[in-house]
Amino acid sequence: MAAPSYWLTTDRLALRRFTESDFDWLAELYGDADVTRYLGGVKSRAEARAFFDARILHYYDEHPGLGMWPTVDRATGVPVGFHVLNHIRGESIIQVGFSLVKSAWGLGYATEMAAAVLRYGFDNLKLPSIAAMANRENHASQRVLLKIGLERRGERAFAHPDYASAGPMAWFERDAEAWRTERASNAR
């Protein structure tokens, strides 16, 4: 069996592209009501399939450098969630995001990899700004977004059906120049 092709790594985690063999894992993740509480709720297997094809597999070719990737525990090779750097649906805005399986909650994985994804977006892709949103009640995700260097900038609602039912979301954003300035200042 070939070694996984990780394209971004941290001390404990790695990202790789989703493959067809990951579908069952993703369908199981989207079947967990606790995990999907702030992701729009549980998806049926058919809904997960449509999402997997359109928003993951085809997205890689349509938007080089961007996507949704399984977050893998490097010690075990087991997926513990996913991280994204992609367009907010129906928008031109690039967002960073994440979700983890319950067994990975509270271990710092979301912050560790989200910081690396943000750095990749600014340093490698040269994106001028990156945003994020979180359900207003999802305080854990909001803390992660602040820890990685995004700034809370009020609330925003989106018309796309994937977000509309949640109502206004906590909105976070950062432009590359301010992010780099802050990192340089913190390094001193």
C-alpha cells in the first residue's frame, strides 16, 4: 500500500486530499448529530454523496490550492476530522474552517491545523484576506478562530441554503498584511 500523500503537516496532524475510499468515513461523520450540530445538521447518505462529489472531489480541480481535506493523526494515520480553505457557498469569499470527530474534541487539533491552513492561505496562495464564520452559540469554534489570528467582526447572514437557516453567524476576518504584521511583532 502506498504511503499517504500529505501536503500540509503539523507536529501531530496532516492534510491530504479526500479520495473515493474516504466517502464512508465522511458519511459517518455527517451522520453524527453532535458533530454536525453547527454544520447544518445530519446529512443522509445520499446528501453526503452529493456534497462529497460537488464540494470536495470536483472542487479540487475547479479551484486549485483550495478545498476540504481530511485531517489525519500522523501517529495513527486515522482521520480525526477535516479542515477547509474554500469559498463560502454562493460567495467569492475564502473561508477557513474545520470539524472534528468527537474523540478528537478538546485536544487542540482544530487550532493546530487551522493555524497551518491560514498560514498556507496567506503565505503560499497569497490570498489578500481570509474569513470564517461560526454559529453564534458555537463558542469553542469562535475561540479557535481568535487563537489562529482572525478578528471578530460582528455577525453576517448568508442567503445560501447551507447557511440561511442558521441566521446571522459570528463573522471573523483578517487581511494578509495585518496578519503578517502581527506575526512579526509576536516573533520579537
